[in-house]
Amino acid sequence: MPSIDRDKLTHYIKLVGGTVAAGFNCAISSAGDKLGLYKALVAAGAVTSDEFADATGLSERWLREWLRHQTAVGHLDYDIDTDQFSICPEAAMVLGNPQSPAFLAGGFDAVLAAAPAVPKVVEAFRTGVGMTYDDHGAACACGIERLGAYSKKQALVNDVLPLIEGLGERLRKGAMVADVGCGGALSTLAMAKAFPASQFVGYEISDHALARARANLAEAKLPNVRLAHAGQEPLPEVATYDFVTTFDVIHDTPFPAQLIAAIKSSMKQDGLWLCEDIRSYATFAENLAKQPLSGLLYGFSIMVCMSSGLSAPGGAGLGTLGFSEPVARAMSASAGFTRFHRLDYDNPFNMYYVIQP
């Protein structure tokens, strides 16, 4: 047996113990999110478990253990003198406010939806073949939709589109727009509401995501939006669209080169493609040093994104951090695009590229 460094052993016990705790945390925090407990804490302020039970009408014993757990993992604050629990404004932005740019609670559902896939992931290491988004069930699509809600419902129209010169005027006058890989269509609907003279088509291959998109469209009641199943109605092979968008789509698809070529064929010669993808870098060393969420993103890649990219034989399997700017430039140039510009937009999760024929 090799000699054991006791300090190093203690470090790894804490490290792996923390990872196991994080697994439990996803389930327990998801339950709190579904019960509206974070929002209730924001409204209630500092409370004891008895006071919180009175405010919510829920079981005090279960709430007491949940409050203690959430404090132990660092989500909540605790006053030992008053036995009261509270949530600080910063934690509330991440856990209790879906309209916040820092909201991450949707990730709990995505993790839980992916967890049952572990036996298939084990098999994927042997076969090389991954899982589609639909293989994870409806909860995964819903969790991903919630994770990206702020950027699509708030930031896209207000902050991102105005950075593209001339686009606003073009959309106000009336343009044909394709939102490729639209998911729950939050981006499609946000743009359609802002630009009623334009026509929008949301393309999606996932049945679960399309179900969410149809429900969101029914609620929004926007007449200038149409949804299309990309497996049954692919992008047109003739120049149709003035503006094409993809939001965290290219790194997920098994055949990114073919999709980029299809986007190029569907666009008018003076068209624009807005490509949002994960903020990543050219090498693993750079991602390790510059991407503070690299552990989360590589985990998401194995369970969801890379798996999706390998869900068909011969899939590229780019992975969550695989469509870096150098890769995006090279692949768009190979498809015949001649102009590539990265928008100067500060976002910790994504980069935004404007790509033109």
C-alpha cells in the first residue's frame, strides 16, 4: 500500500462528501422550488420554522428540516439568537426570482431529469451512442427552458438585438425569421411580441420541447408565430429568411456541419444569423482556467449535451464546451459564410455571434 497523506485524504473526503451533498441538494432544493419556498422566504423575511409554517400552511417538521438543510448547504442565513432563517437578496436572485439574470433553480429539475439516465450513460461508454433530449423525458426540457428564461424573455429583445446594426428597423418593417432549435419558444415569442410586423417560425426536433412551445404559444396568442417539427419540416433549401437565430443549439446537434449548411441555404443573401452558444475556449486548459462553471458544464455535457450530440451514429458530439469561437468561425466559413462578428455583450454563460453569407 502506498503511504497516505492524511491531509490529502481529508481533502478528498470533504470534496466527495460535498459532491454527494450536492446530489441530495438538487432533489431537496427542487422540492422547495416547486413549493414556492424561496419566494415565500423573500416575502416573509426572517422567520422561525413555526412562523414559516403559519405563513405557508405547510408541515412545520418538514419545513424545519428543509430550512436547516438549506442553511447547512449555504443557501440560507440563520440567526442563532432568534432561531430565525432568512434568504439574502443575492441568493433570492439565484433561487427565487425566475426574472433574474442569475436564476439557476431550473437546473435542479434538469439534473433530476438526467439522473435516471445513468445506466444508459454507462452503456454509452461502451457503445459510443448517447441519448436524445426526449430520452430524458419532459422534465429535462422544462428545466432547460427555465434555465434560459431570462436571456430569452428579457435580455434578447432589450439588450442583444439592439447590438446588431440595422436589425431592429428590418424587424419593425417586417421580416421572415427562423428560430432554429426554439425549445419552449420563449425566444420566438419574445421577438414576435416585440416585432408584430415580422413573421416567425420556431423549428424544434424535440417532441417534449414542442409541447412546451405549443402551450406557451397558446397562452401568448401571437398570430405571427408558427411552430414546425424540424424532423417533418426541415429548413427550406431556398433563400427564405432575413434573420435566423440559434440559442445554445449548435453544440447539441449530432450533425452541426449539416445544420449550419442548412441555415446558410435557408437565408437570403443579405440575411443575418444570430448564434448564441456557451462561453467556452479553444482548449481544455483554457476552459479550466477561464470558465468558472467548467465543472457544471462538463457534467451537463456528459449527461445531456454531448450525449445528444452522439445520439445518432456518426454524431459529432461537440459537447457543452465544444463550440468555441474558433470552432464556430471555422465551421461557418466551411459552410460558405463570409462574415463573422462576436457581439460585445457581457454574459457569464454565453457568447453571441452575428454570422452573414
